Amino acid sequence: FHERFEAQAALTPDALAVLDDSSSLSFLQLNQRSNQLAHLLRSRGVGPEVRVAFCLERTVDSLVALLAILKAGAAYVPLDSAYPRERLAFMLQDSGAPFVLTLSHLLPRLDSASALCLDDDALRASLAALPDSNPPRVSLPSHLAYVIYTSGSTGRPKGVMVHHSSVVNLLSALSSSVYADVQRPLRLSLNAPLSFDASVKQLVFLSLGHCLCFVPQAAREDVPLLLSWLKKHQLDVLDCAPSHLRLLLDEGLADSGRHLRVLIGGEAIDDSLWATLSSSPSLSAFNVYGPTEATVDTTALAIRASARPSLGGPLSNVSTFILDASLQPAPIGVPGELFIGGDGLARGYHLRPDLTAERFVPNPFSATPGARLYRTGDKARWLAHGHLEYLGRIDFQVKLRGFRIELGEVEAALEALPSVHHAAALVREDVPGLKRLVAYVTPASVDTSALRAELLLHLPEYMVPSAFVALDALPINTHGKLDRKALPAPDSGPTDSFVAPRNPTEMRLAAIWAEVLHLDSVSVTDDFFSLGGHSLLAT
């Protein structure tokens, strides 16, 4: 990918390559700056199969760092500065990264002696003295391009290792499907954090002359602001989860007067949203699906091409199978587990050969030596016309607002707290359209009001439950296992400490909260997030 970017920079040096809320870089400028940083990394021993981390903000500097790591021959490990220090420390230690590229004010979050601060005056002077020419090419298709950490069922994140050939295959596959009709350079929204693999599907198109636009954090959390930002920068492509897209449509996304290509993934699309997108003349919407372990996207379907929600078929050089419990192909219409093969498969999990062997299994349908299949844990079936239909999860992994969450990791974090004996977590939709992560803990004497703050020290905000229920014991079924279906709905009514609104402002806020959260009443002492709210609803 980075070598293709270098060729594009030579072809269109003055074209706009990337912009954020306050700055921008042409292809030439981006290439030169990343080259200088790459030369610095090379001088410090960085090369193929070395993993280099970066922890930066949503600015053009993060793209400079990412490209520099790839140009140096290494694999990038993106760290989100919003993560708890404990999680960042684990990722740095587990990845074995000898360096982390960051900024001075983020150092306290990293607690790392290997940090290179890109805003340090001495480092800037060193970079300015280095050549801005392309470094010698040392990467092979089989070398690692990145390691991205996802939620882990054992209570610790797991690093997914992806090599260059898989990234290039993603670029080729999307170019011939989702972007097959493109005739001009586009402006693509870089909406997902770089620590999530969804960002890769935008990053790769930099190598074809398209412009990447970092969506500011404030706009990611504010629907009207995002709409204004999309219009201001004349965006052509938006990538988001269905729950986010619904809010954007409610605010008039389809009425902006500008044609927009929308890639939707991370969650299942319901019938209502599918119908809305199918009939919208101003939106070209695509349902894209794929796990991190298969390099972002493995299937894609133009929503107008199908009357009902489905995943479509596999992308180029990708194979998909629906297998039964005996790993035999399931007949058309019969549910089974979705397995993925082909050129998009990741190498495996970093330092987890056991888990790699469990999830990446030999491909009995291929004559290629060493061919593998990734077992997704997703339930699906073939439809009569050759499309795949998604039917949910087989295991306890969930997707909430586009984020992948292992419930086991949430439960492990809860049970590590001194006051909690046992814990269970699940996603509930007690009110249609309002999904929330709910935690159940024992004993009943646990002070649930303190649990959210404690968990935020160990888990990212998106993995922290929005409601907690304390029980004497977790329900058990006749087989002696946790009976998740018997877990009660959180109490959404007023508590003993209910405080009624005392002035017009409090009355208006309480009414708004009650409306968006589908509650009968709201106390002025209630916490928006503890009631099931999230940032996308707060707009």
C-alpha cells in the first residue's frame, strides 16, 4: 500500500492528500514528511516484522506516523489515547514495540521509556536534517503491515496480525466492487479511529489519489455538527454503523443536495433502514461485512440490488462457506457458521498460537497447501439467489454501535473489582431501537453507582455497561449454567432518591432525556450514560 502511495505522490504531487480540522497536506508534503520520519526509524533499527506503536490525536500527524512506520518496513500498532492507561500499557508490552510515536502531553498516559515525541524541538530538528526521499524498499507481501487489538474473551485484548498482501487485496477488491464506477478523485471521511480496522478501508484509497478527511472528534459525537462538517468539506464517502446512520438520516443526511456514497458495517441493518436506503436517490449505500481477522471487509452489496437485508457475496479473492457442526457445507437456506477463506486472512493472533489454531483452521475445500479458514462465530445462511444472510452471533461476542465487544472481557473486568463476586453482561433492547450493554453483579449489596467509574479505569468507554443490576445470585438453568434469558431488565423507573425537576431548565432537560431514552421519568440526579444513553443520542 505505501509503495503505491509513493507512486501516486509522484503522479499527483500537488493534489490534496489529507486534511483535519485545522491543517492539510498535499501528496508531496505527506510523502516527504513521512519519508523523513521513516529514515529516522530506520536509523534506530526499525525494519520488517518490527512493530512500532503510535498514540496520537485525529490529525494529519497520525497519518504521517502511520506511513512512516510502513515505509521503514515495520508494522504499525495504533493506540487510542482515550483508552485507560492499563489497557495502553498492556498493548505496548504485548506488542513488543520498541518505540511509540506520540506527543508530549500524552506521555503520562503511556508510561513508556520508548516514546518518541513528535512535538519535541530536538526531534523536529533531527527530522528536518534527514532526507525527504523515499527510503529503500524492504517490505515483502508476507511481512506484517499492522497489528490491531480487539476485545478478548479472556479479559485481555488480542492483537490481530495482518500482512501487506491482505491490505492490497482489500484495496483491489473494494476498487472493483464498491468503487467500480468511480471516475474522479473522491473525498473520503476518516470516521473510525485508527485503532479500529474500519479505518483501513479508507486509508488504502490514499494510494489511488483520493483525499482522506479526518472527522473531528466533536463531529463524531454530534450529529448536526457532523452533517455541517460533511457539507463544509464536500465529502463524497461516509463510513458508519447503522445506529449512527439512522441519526444522520433523521437530521436530513439524504436531503443535503449532494450525492453521497455510504459504506455501512459493524451491525446488522434492519428492514426499515434497508428500505429507506434503497429508495434514497441521493445515497449510494453499500452493506459491507467482515471481521478484523479477514482484513476489514469480506463481502459487499449495493443495497439497491436487494429487496431484503443481506450481506451479498464474497469480494475478489475471498471465499465464504456456511458449515454445520461437523464442518460440512450447509444446504441453501439452512443456518450454519460462516467461515472465511482466501487472500484476506490475517496471519493470526500475536503471541496466541493456541487461539490462532482454534480460530484459523485448515481449509478442507482448497487444494492450496496451507490454506486456512477463519471461523467467524457468526450465524448465517445462503439465500436462493446466492447472497448471504446474517443471523446473529453463535458465541458471546457482540457489536454495539459498531464496536466489537467480547462480553467475557467485560465480565472479567467486573469480577476483578473487589466488591464484585460474580458478573454477567449482555446487550438488551428492552425498547425497540435502543440497545444498551447491561451488567449483572453479585452480591446484591454491591454499590452499583460506583461500578461505572471503576470500570472506566480499565476498559474503553464503549465497553463500559450503561446499566448495572445487583442480584443475590445469578440465575442458573437446569444444566447448571448461567441462564442469560432469566436476567431481569434494569429498573428504569424512579428510585428512592428520585429528585423531581425544580426549575424550567431541569424540566426541559428531564423531558428530553425521557424522550430519547424512552423513560417515564428522570431524576435531576440521574446520569445520562447510566440510564442507557451514549454520545450519539446526546445530539
